[in-house]
Amino acid sequence: MHADYQVYTAGSGGTLREIQLHRRRMSETYDKQKTIELRRKHVGPSCKVFFSQDPIKIVRARGQYMYDENGERYLDCINNVAHVGHSHPDVVRAGAAQMELLNTNSRFLHDNLVQYAQRLQATLPSSLSVCYFVNSGSEANDLALRLARQYTGHDDIITLDHAYHGHVSSLIAISPYKFHEMGNSGRDQGVHVAPSPDVYRGKFREDHPDPATAYSDEVRDILQNAHKKGRKVWPRQGLPIG
């Protein structure tokens, strides 16, 4: 039995089904069908849900598990922002304490900002000593793209097929997962797509004698063809292009 249920049982003597119904009342405002209707009415259709024919309604989560409105438990293999598990008590306490004290932006001085930067830098090579803090992966990738283009003076990039880098326009332009859906209309001419090095479903599979070299040769060919057309792509140091 899950720890949350054990705590409630100790105080109530209820059956598992009663506990599940109790938690459903605590965490669900509308029944599932009403939630679906309201989402369709008020949320843009491009914001898709998993399993659209019968979407899962998640009402709470703990650790590595998420629970639907009926108390059904799901192992969360997506995770995303919950890197140390859902509702981790240390994270919850720290977040609540900070929000009770102060919640503002980084244009003001605050000790926590520089302390976090120091702790983060301590885990990295000594050459990586400067941090930029952002709010999402899309912002991080957009900034990384701008930094790379500023440093190299080149706009072209190589991306992997099926890649997804974020929702902002600059990243949709380099994400085949996104621009293929739009018939390549969002793709920039300086974006070169290399096959994903997938030996299960990819272009070169497990039965290939040397899939690693075959995939790297694809990148080499992209670089050579781009250079022949006058495009500027700066290869990673050590990557052979000849």
C-alpha cells in the first residue's frame, strides 16, 4: 500500500476504496467529462493531451507515481520537471519557505542567486564558470542558439531528425518534430537535418557493420554539401569533415 494511503488508514480505518474516494474529493473539482468539455472550450486545440481518444486525468502525484481520479497508479516515465520525484517534501518545504519570504526576478541582488550559481559551477569543468538562469528549456535552448551564432558569426546549424528543441519560433525552425508537421513551412534554409543515430528504427540499424561511422559520415556529408553551397557551418572540434 502506498505511504499516503497508510497515513490516512491509520487515522480513519477506512477501506482502500474509501481512501481513494476521499482523495478524489480532495483533488478533483469536476468529473472527467466536465474537465474535457471545459478544456475544449477554453484551451487552444494545439495544446494536445496524451491519449486523445480517452485522455488520462491526473489529480495528484507522489514520488515516481501519478494517480488518476479513480486512484489508479501510473509509473511516470515522462517526469519532465519533477527531477527528484513528484511532491518531494524537501522541495515543497524549500519552495514554500522562499515564496513566503520573497518571489521576484534576478534584476535585484539576492544571496540565493549567487550561492546557487556557485554550487552549480562546482559540478562543472573549471572553464564553465558563468551561468545564465532561465525559466524553461525553450528559453535555455533559444539562448544557447543565440550565443552560438554570436560566437561563430554563422547562422546555419545541424539538427537531428525528429528532434524537438522548444516552442519559441527560433526553435521550431530547427525542430523537425515541429516543422515537419507544418509541411516544412517553419524551417529555415540554414537548418540541415541529420538522421538520428538510432540502431533500432533509424537509417542504419543493428545489422549494419559499423553504424557509428555510417551516422558520422552522414554529418560529414551535410557539412561538405553546405560548404559547397557557401553556407557556413562550424563543425565541432575534432569532427572530420574531409
